[in-house]
Amino acid sequence: MANIASAKKRARQSEKRRAHNAALRSELRTMIKKVRKSIDAGDKQTAQAALQGSQSRIDSITDKGIIHKNAAARHKSRLSAAIKAMS
């Protein structure tokens, strides 16, 4: 455990940031699951709406550095490809 005041503060900040990042990562996973669920249900309209709503949020989470930009691009690409494959 930290004994120096600045180290204690740094530990508090790190814990707070870790919790915030975990919440954002969880939100990202939930959005991806919503799109996947509507794709599996075969509802193309709902899937497109869910993807459109989640794309900007995925980008903002990426800008904050929570996930890598290539990972975000991969998620968006695979979801949109899955929606396009629905016929």
C-alpha cells in the first residue's frame, strides 16, 4: 500500500478511472449484443437502427482510448456485413 500522499492520490485516481473505463467497455459490449440479437431474430430494420445508434458511441469510446481504433473498425465492419448478409 502507498504511504506517500501523492501515491495515495494516484491510487484513488487510477481506481476511479478503471471503474469508468470498465463501465464504458460494458456499454460497448451491450450495444454489440443488441445488434447481434436483432440480427439473429431476423429483424433487419431493428438491426440497422441499433447499428446506427451504436456506431457513434463506439467511435467516442475509441477516441477515449478504451479500445483500439482497429478493434472498433472491426466491430463495426462485421456488424454491418452481417446486416447486409440478411436477405
